[in-house]
Amino acid sequence: MDLSTYRRRAQLYVSESNFERHRHMAGLKPTLDLAPLYAKYADVFAPEAIQELLILRREAAPDDEKRLRFLLSFAVDTAIDTTVRDEDEKLARVKSTATVQVGGSEMSFHSAAVKLANESDRGLRRQAYEARRKVIVETNGLRLERVKKLHERARELTGRSYTQLYQFLFKVDFELLGRQLENFLGASEGYYKSRLERFAQSHLGLSAPEIAVWDTNYLFRGSVYDKFFPEGRLLSILKRTLLGMGVDLKKLKNLTIDSADRPSKSPQAHCTPVSVPDKVYLLLRPQGGLTDCLSLFHEVGHALHYCFTSPKEEFEYKVLGDYAVTETYAFLFQYFTLNDDWCWDFLKIPAESDFLEFNQFRKLYLLRRYAAKFLFESKLHSGDCYDPDELEASYEKALESALHLPADPSAALYDLDDAFYGTHFLRAWIFEAELRQIINARFGKRWYSRPAAGEFLKSLWAFGHRYSVEELGQQVRLSELNMSPITQELR
């Protein structure tokens, strides 16, 4: 195998496929047309290429092993993706073209999700939820077949089960992570349940047991705090925050921000690195208030990471590797909203407001939700059970046990993250809490006003994905990744 040629073609595939996904998610084209790209670059993720990479990695010196493992992970991921491309394109087409009826009005499947988070009328929320649920249920057969194919292809290509494969590629001990998360769920249970009851009453006028599945998104939308997050000023607030750190968005010619509203545009904010560091897209669909702010700052964290990645880094370290790293930077910026000084300096949120406590509760809800999803996905991907009723019951039990909220079992496979991506979020939450402690200690809580803090972050961003969060943790703190900092937040 000529590795230089392989890397060049792999880089072209990543760039072209990411641009195709960006255009589809942006609502600029109704279909996600990956099949032509799979055909064009079939040699990059052919079984023969994967076998050669396996051999090269096994025989490589330590310095080369990581780059080859990143390439192998990319090739295997893409090869598995090609197995389910028909299902993916059908599901993408349904989500981008399906329409539903809510309150006598027709709207897109994506617009109904926005309504579900913003609608104060509980009856209309229920209609929006049930209309979306019908579309999901009708396509769950495709999702189940898709999971079967993922499992079969993983074993065909590598001789490993789906779970074993990603433990090997990530170099993460899933059993250890599972135990850490179960311990965290226990340690944070009391804090979580007391805040759930409190905010259910104050935001919904309901007791926690009265909350229905169509109420959850509205609860965590936090619309009562919208007055602190004026839609027209959020970009200005972001720009001023970054200027304090010595980062001028106007000078980032490699970043394109798309905040236009289109009916078929995905409601999910997204950063797409098409060519790192030269061409990065930031996709937003305004929903107003707190949600906008969190999404904007989260995705800007990704964007800055990619925009400031050193052009001298190799392809593997620019866009492949441990995605917990870029998620860490995204959370670091998102959680300015947990910094009381920043909230006062930029949003004028008074000390007597319960916003910071709500936002900490919201973060904990998401962390517990992803912990529960990981425990469910570990079981799903480790066995050969494809009975829909059993899978749905397992999903429902995992989420309801962690969240003390009703879970819709029919969403089990719709809610699924491929390739254990949720582990990147979980490890990023853990490391972000550590990194924030370090930055606060070095530069103070108002580090967002210190250019030196910006330079420190740029020095980390420049590595791209060269180091995992565990390796970065050892560099900046000389310790193993641990749950203590994120647990301390709940005191």
C-alpha cells in the first residue's frame, strides 16, 4: 500500500462527503447523495485496504501506530457506513421531506421538533410529539435492519463484534467507563431528583411524576430565561467574548456561519470541517433564547478548534482521531453559561436568578441521559438480540432509571448514535470540567477577558486530534482522567 496516495484519497473523500452532508443538513438540497462518493472512493475503504492497514498498524513503531489506527478507524467506519447507505439515504429523505399536521397546520418533520421545544400549549406539544412519533415508528423497521447490517459488517471486516471493534479503535475501556458512569449516576442522584421536582413545578406547573414525554424538551428548553438571551445580540456577545481572548471572528476567513432559516434545514446545530483548517462551516437554525446561545457557543468551540488546527499537522490529526477532544472545546465554550461572572458581564443575569442552577441541572440531565444511552448501547451492540420489543424495553428501562422521566420505547433506534459516538460526549464532559478548573486556576474565572488564555487554547487547538483527551489530561494536569471535577460541580 502506498500510504501517501491512500492518505490523499482519504482526505478528498472526507472533504467531499462532509460538504455533501453540510448541504443536506443546511436544507440546500433535499437528498443526501453519498452513493456516488462511495463509488468514486471505493478503494479507500475496500476490505483489502482495511486488511493492509491492520497489518501495517500491527507491525508499526509506536510513533506510527496512532496515525495508522486513526486511518484504520476511518476506513472501517466508512466501510460499515457503505453497508447501510441505502437505509441512510431513505431515512434522510424521510426526515427532510416528511410533513406532519399540528394544530391544523402542516409543517415539516424538523419544524415539528422546533415546535416541540418552544410550544407553551401542552396540547399542541402532544400533537407535535405524536405526529413525529408516527413518522419514526413507520421507519423503525429500516433502523433495525440497519443495526443488523452494522454488526455483521464489523465482524466480517475485523473479526470483532461491534463493541469490541470500537473499544480497540478508541483505546477506551468500555467496561471501566460503564462502571464510572454507574457510580456517577448514583453520586448525582439526589441532586438531580431534587432539581427535577423543583423545576418541573416552576417551569411546567407539574410534579415530576406528571411530566409526559412531550413535556421534556420544553422543560429543558428553559424558555423562562429567554429574556437574558436576546436573539439579535447573541452573535455580538459571542464576538465580544472572543475578542477578550484575542480571537477576532471577522478575521477568520476560513469560517462560514449559516444562520438562515429554511423549512428543510436540520434543527440540530452543526459544525462541518470541510477542509481543515481552510474551510469550516457553522450551521445554526435559530430557535431563540437559551437554546440558541448554547448551540452557538458549542459549535463555535468546534469551529475554533478546526480553524486553529495547525496546517502542518498530518491529515489524520486534522480530522480523524479522538472526537472527545473537539467535543471538549465545544463544551468549554458552551459552559460559559455556568460562569456567574460571564453571565453578569455579558448577559446581566442577576445573582438572585436561578438560571445558573437550572443550567447546571440541564447539563446533568444530558450527562445522565448519555450515560444511560451508553449502558443501553453497550448491551445492544454486544449481543445478537434483535427483538424490537426487547430492545425497546431495555432502552426504556435504562433512560427512565437514570432520568426519572418517561421515555418513549419506540425511539430506541432513532436515538441511537453510530460508532459509540456518545462515548466522545461523555469523556468530553469529564475532561472539560478538569480543563475548566485548570484554566480558572491559571487565568482566573474571567479568563475570557485574558488574551493569554486565548493563546493557551490556541496552543491546544493547534494539535488538532493528535492527542486523546486522556493524553491531553496528562499533559496539562499530569493525572488520569477522572470524575472528581464534574462531581464537585454539584456541591
